[in-house]
Amino acid sequence: MYKSHDASLKLVNEEMYHWFLVNIETDEIIDVTAPQYSKHTRLLQRLYKTKIKQSETLVFAYRERVQVLLNRVRKEIRI
């Protein structure tokens, strides 16, 4: 799991990050939220280049949001 600071977004006084996965065997980026950047492909590519690796313990606060997203993905691809 990786994140990259997205300076184009800010919520009140909270910095915003774009989260995505990278396949460690192929370096393939797995980003189910990439479509939100469809008109900003250069920004998305910069976010991928400035990625910061995260451990699961650092993203504990996001666990609930990630679980909701995971459930939606599983429903879409019928896992």
C-alpha cells in the first residue's frame, strides 16, 4: 500500500493523500480510484512517482474506509 500527498486537495485543515497498491512482483499500479483523475493524468503520474510506502499499522485509521472499498470491489468483480 502506498500513498502520495495530493496538494491539489485539502479538506479543512487536513492534508489529503491518494492511496493505491503496487504489485511487488510486477510493479503494476493497482488504483481503483484513478478514474477521479481522468482529466488530470499528469497529476496522477506525479502522484505515482512520489509514492511513499505505508505499513498496515500506519493506515489503521483508514481501515474502515478501506474495508468499505474492498467490499465494493469484491461485489463488482464477484469474489
